[in-house]
Amino acid sequence: MYKSYIQHYVSISSNDDPAYTKEFWIGIGVSIVTNLIQSFAMAFQRKSHILNDTIHPIENRKHAFKRPMWVISFTAFLTANIIGSIFTIGYLPIVILAPIGAMGLVFNAIAARVVLGDPFKKYTVLGTLLIVIGALLVGLFGVIPEPDHDIDDLIILYKKPTFIAYFSILEFFILSGLIVTHYFEYMMTKKPTKSMENIKKYCGLSYGALSGNISSQSMLFAKSGIELIIMSIVTDKNQLQYALTWILLFMMGVTAILQLYYLNKGLQLCDTVIMIPLSSCTFNLSCLFNGLVYYDQWNRIIWWHLILVFTGAAITVCGVFMISLKSPTVNTLIEEEEEVIVNAAYTMIDDYSDDTLSEHSQLLGSNIKKNYSTTTTTTSATL
């Protein structure tokens, strides 16, 4: 099963090119640190959204860019993502990327516990373990190396009927998914009820999965565009004179921005411990199939590798839904606490006299006193 990977390590472990070089350990260290930073940064982004949702009335809530916690954590996430990607691509072999990604999912679960206070029970541990196993299977067996291409090769690849059909179908499903998810989010904000809490969670999961899919397209555009830039720098073939090169770079930027936007929307609606693994799994699967279709790699993937990739994806989804179905969301816990406090407040108001009411109203807030006074006046008028 691991013959190809053993051969890979044997080939890079020769005297001329030792496996564990200084650059290798630098890449490992930077990747671990940046993964840890990204996990905690996303947890703090989620916490910023949760705290903002508790502000009433709704008109007093602030946009994300006006919240220091969100701005700092988003900046840290973006910086760590860029630095980690540079060192990972430049210093580490492809076979190492899967364990690094799985380690990031573990960091994500730890950050959710430390920053958000998510319960870390037996089903959380088991679900996280399934997610890590699934991510390893997808990452280890879903990577197919691809040689560099010039502009002529890319034009031929983009003109293939199979790629055009595949990309059109993929974009149709992504756009449809975004429209449907936006619609349910709109309905949820217009008619907020407790029954909408699950819809809120699934909207977040949908945004996370769609973000992973868009990110895989950004990766495809980036791979093609950066290849052309590097080729223009290190060879005498100037690829920057072609319009397609700039179109690829433009699409890379657009899809990268969209990916960050919908990742943030997912963090706003759903807990990181279930949204991030699903987004990561979707990203890896999409990258695999994008490569299979775009680079025509079907003859280079072993059939049982493909089976293990699908098995890994299924295991990851099982782990996500195990955590999702058995753990209450943070928003639900906040709403339950608010309901208990409000009910207790009204009980205290009913039990005490008007003199006592004025004393407690300073503690409970003017809104409760105002509502109580309005209710009392209405009741008296009715009687």
C-alpha cells in the first residue's frame, strides 16, 4: 500500500539529497506554528461574531471591520496562511502536507475548547479522531504530482470539452448552493425563532463547504498563474505577454477573496469544530477532481487510492456530524441563558411591590422596566 511513498522517501534519502535537511525542519516548524495561529485566529473570529450577536437591540451591533477582536484575528489568520503556504510549498514534500493538515484539525478542536469553551466530551474526542483519520486518507492518497506547463499547454487544457463541461457543472452547483444558502440565511434573519437554530448551523456548514470548493478553484488558478510567472523569471520565455496569464491571476484573486468571505460567513453561523473540518475535506476532494479533469490525470491514479480517498471523505463527514448532532451550539447555550435570566427577572418583578421594582430595575436594565410598565398599563386599561 505504501510502496509509492517508501520509494519517494528512498529517492530523497540519498547522499546527494538527504531527506531531513535544514530547510525541511524549517518548513515543518513554520507549518506547525502557522497552523496553530490559524486555528486560534479562526476561533477568535468566531468568538467576535458570538459576542456581537448578544448585543441588543440589533441596530447596535457592529460590522466585523469595526470590531478589534475580529480585525486582529483575521489579520493574524491571513498572515499565517500566506507565510505557511510559502514555506509549505517551498520546503516540504507533498507527502508531508496531509499530516500537517490533520494536525491543523487537532489544533482547531483545541482552540474551540480554549477560546470558545466548547464541551470536549467522549463523542467530541471520537469525532475529532475520525476527522483526523479521514483527513489523512484524503491527503495521503489524493495528491498526484503534476509537471510544469507553459501557456500553450494551459490553453490546450482549458479548451478540452471535458474540462469545459466539468467546470460548467461545478459552477452551476456552487452558484445554486450559494443562492439557496443565502435565501435560508435571509429567511432566518427575517423570522428568527428557536426552530431556526439548526438552519443557522447548516447554513454555516454550507458556507464552509462552498468556501472549500471555491478555495480549490483558487488553488487551480494559482498553480497555473504562478507557474507562468516563475517560467517568465527563470527562463527566456516571457509568459506575461499573454492575456490568459493575467486572466488566471485575476481569477486567482477573485476566488481567494470569495473564499475568505464565505469562510467568515461560515464562522459567523457555525462552530469551528464542525465547520472547518468539512471545509478542509471539501477543499481536498475538489483539488483532487480538479486535477483529475483539468490535467487529465485519470491514468495516473490507482483505483484503490481513489477508494481510500472516498473512504476518508466519508469518515471525515461522519466525524463532523457526530460532533454536530451531539453538541449544542454556543448560540443555543447563550439563548438558553438569556431566556433563564429574563424569566427570572419577570418572576422577581411579579413577586415584589412597585418600590422594590424601582430598585431591581437599575440592575435588570431599563428595557425590562419599560416592558413591564407597558404591559401593566395595557392590562389595567383592558380591565
